[in-house]
Amino acid sequence: MTHTATLAAAGLTQADLTQGTLIVRSPIDGAELARVHETPASEMPGIIARAKSAFTQWRTVPAPRRGELVRLLGEELRAAKAELGALVTQEVGKITSEGLGEVQEMIDICDFAVGLSRQLYGLTIASERPGHRMAETWHPIGPVGVISAFNFPVAVWSWNTALALVCGNPVIWKPSEKTPLTAIATMRIMDRALARFGDAPDGLCQLVIGGPDIGAALVDSPDVPVLSATGSTRMGGIVGPKVAARWGRPILELGGNNAMIVAPSADLDMAVRAIVFGAVGTAGQRCTSLRRLIVHRSIRDDLVARLTKAYASLSIGDPRAEGTLIGPLVDRAARDRMLAQLDRARAEGGTVHGGQPVTDGVPAGAYVTPALVEMPAQTATVREETFAPILYVLTYDAFDDAIALQNDVPQGLSSCIFTLNLREAETFLSAAGSDCGIANVNIGPSGAEIGGAFGGEKETGGGRESGSDAWKGYMRRQTSTVNYSASLPLAQGVRFDL
């Protein structure tokens, strides 16, 4: 399907594509897709005010009724899955199945949130005072700002929005400047759900497009009590302190430098499959991409040989083509950063397999062969995340050393181990094991399911999105006590007799 046909099928009009100054290009071939209108910074106070007004109405709507809106959104996403998935492929460069998989994530979180709308449970707490009842309840908190990254241009919005809506909050979304078209198309889908819902307040779901000044308006506003930001650690280091300084609540999902430990007992056939997808899926542009391989010395040569063979068989090219497994990097700047990082690895004693630009038989985007880099140690270069298909191979002898290598990076998002040794597996999952927010056994670090809370520790930001009890991040907690007795005893036995 041509770029023009994909844009039209996703419901984008000439007005969407031609009436602005923000140039959008496809990573597939560098072609200009659109010139998108940017939100003037002067309009941000009004946009935030509309969200604040919507909140006063939406917070009083019963949660199961709020869930009905999310149910309708899920239906609309199912109907538009193929078209939106194709647009994700066009604007991000993901292969077709990954573009469709991202939309499926949106559908899955809608299903999760609909059930959640009837399960925003509080607690009844035993009181030490006779004739008293204590309870803990959860209430809507206010407008939620969502700043999303290019690599998952629509799924991350849905994780935040589905939860925020059932929790009683409006949402203001600022997508990456690299991927505004998928955001516009998604908002059209949201508009259809809102029309079917019938009586949602104006300003419940808004989209703003632009650069740092637009994001800063959300970050700095005290009327946006929750700010969810996905992106680099550098960005999070700016956003987090600013939101906290105004007593807001940041939800940060930042960088990852994810490792796999491969033990002597590992099923290497399974491990190779998990390693290759983890390291090269989405051209290494996932925050959960596998970046470090910590292999026991006794199996290192065998595993590296298997991986070298597997890498050589990977099809690189137009992500829309049947059989393609690796599409382009998002732009040439990303390719240049990858090549510079490989030069640094060589300077630190690394042996690089692959990692060359690909120009023959591919469109005009930034295509590269994935790189497998054998390193003598976990150097400064290895400890730095590069958003590209680079996999560093390290060696260990003692299991404790493998755990130490796994944890000795600033990031703490995802981790995994391949082993058939129960003690190793359970140690890896224990308090003395992986220090990451995600820890897997005999499965790669990528491809998290909706049911689990997603996020990590250390420089990954500490935030949690999606499943489990992540919904609590979008609500305020209230502890209340009711005295139904005829006396007024004080807690802790305090006496204050008048």
C-alpha cells in the first residue's frame, strides 16, 4: 500500500496533512508524509482549563459508566486495527506484525480497564476505638498529561488513557514530534467512541502537537496533577523534578539497558530465538530491547556461533514487505549514533560482528545490519543505552558475578535469565537477584503483557503503567473514619477531658 493510501485509510484528510509546519517523514524511505499544524503555546492555558472543567463533571460519573466509554473505544480500535497498524508501520518503521501488535495492546488495555471500572476497590480497616469504622477509598485526581515517545506512538497513550478515564480523569496527550499522524488518527477513533457514548464532557480527551514548549506547559501546570512521560533518561531527569517541585505526581517510563543471563543448563535453541527477537525486534528501538548478553564461559563460543548464523539470516528491508524482520531506524541521526557507539566499543576492545549501513535492495531510509559485539568487560559504552540493534556479549564464571553484571548499570527496566536450574531461577527472582522492574525466566525481556504493571527502577524512573494496581497512580487515596457511637474516644489512649 502506498503512503497516500495508508494515510487515507487511516482517516487523515488533506487538512490534517498540509496545513502546518511540522514536517513528518516516513522512516521507510524518508518521504515527506505531511506538514502538520502545531498547537500554539498560547493555547495551552485554555486547553488545560477545558480539561479542568471536564474533570468536575467526569469525576461524578459512576466508574462503570466511565468504563463504557473505554469499552466503546476498544470496539472502535478493533474495527480500525488494520488501518491504524499500517499507519504505525508507515510512521515508525515497524514491521507489519509489530504495527498490528501495538494496536492489539491498545485493545487489550481497554478490555483490562473495562473490568477495572467495577473493581476500584478500597479497604475497610479495623479501628482501635469502639463504635468507629475506618475505610480507605480512591477518588479521581484531575487532568492527566501524557507525553509519549516515537517507538510506541499509540500503545503508551492507551495504557495511560484507558486507566485515567475509568479512574475519572481527563487526558491531554502530547505525542512525539516524529509521530503526530498516528496520534491524529487515534484521536479520530476516540472521537467515534465519544460520539457513541453520547454525554462525555467537552475537553475529556485532547491532543496537542508540538515541541518542548508544549510539553513544558503540561509539566509546569499545577492543574495537571499527574504527568506520565515516556522517553529518555535525560528527558525524565528534567520532567520528574519539575513535576515534583510543584507537588505533582510524575509517572516516568524511561531508558532500559536490559540483560539476559544464559546459564550452562539453558535450552540454547529457545535462548537464541528469544535473544534475536529481543535484540533486533523494532530494530532495537524498544525500551525493553535486549542490549546485554551475559553468557557462561562454557557455552559462550557455541552461543555466539549460533547467534552469528541467525543474524546472517535476518531479512532487512521495507517493513511492509512479507518476510521482513528488521525495518529501518527512525532516522539517519539514530543510525549515526549507532555507528558512533560501535566505534567506541571497538576502542574499548570490542569485536563487532555486523553493524553496517544497508543501502542495496532497501528503500532510502536508515537501514543497518544488527550488531553483535563481544566485549572484554562491562565498559562505559556497554553501560550506556543506545536505541539501536546493538547486543553486547559478556562472559561470567560464577553465578553471583552474572547477577552483579546484570545489576551494574544505571537503568533498571527489564531482565531475564535462561536456565533449567531451579536455584538459579529463584535466586534471579529473589531480593538478591535482578534489581529491575521486570524479571523473566526462560523468556526474553521484551513483549510485556497488559496484565502486569510496566516500568522499572533506578534511572528507568520508577513509574508503573498498564496492569496490576497501576491504576492507583491515577487516583488520590482518602482514609476516613466514622464515629457511630455516643462517645468521643481518642486514638492511642490519649485523654483530653474538658
